[in-house]
Amino acid sequence: MFWKLNAEAFLGSSGIPNAIVKPCGLDATYGRGGKQLLVGHDDQLPHLGEISREDTAAVMLEAVASRASDLRFDLCVGNGAPTTSLPKLLDDARYKWQVKKA
């Protein structure tokens, strides 16, 4: 974990746009969608289940496609309604001080 955190700090200070997605465990089963995806920071999310590799990849692909940057967040599965908007999920992943005022 020490080296991983150092790599994240190096990437964050490099000036290269980046998004660091930290899944709360990867599920070995296959499948995309149909689950509530939760984002948070500093391991504050309840660990309700593992996220599928496909959902994790979809969130990462959305971050690349939308050119999201300066993101670092936990990604977990919840028990609520399925997540349908990945752009909104990425907006919710920002710290309050990162949210742009309209």
C-alpha cells in the first residue's frame, strides 16, 4: 500500500490529467449494470458487496471519454436503485471543493 500511495501522489503532482478509481473489491462474476454504484472518499463507504469488473471498466471508460481529471475516489456497490448515469456518478465523485459552480 505504501508504494501504491506514493505512485498516486506522484501521478497527482505530475500535472498529467488523471482519475484514480479504487474499487471496494472486484467480483469474479460477469455482468454490467443492474446495481447501485456508490462513490466516496477515504474508505468511508459501507462495503456492501464487490463490484463487477465490467462496471469498474465502464466507470473508468466514462472517466476517459469525458476527460475527467483530478479525481481519486472509492467505488462500491450499494443496495439501492441501479445507477443509470455514469457522468453524474463521476460528478458525485468530486470533493466538495472541486465542484464547479454553475
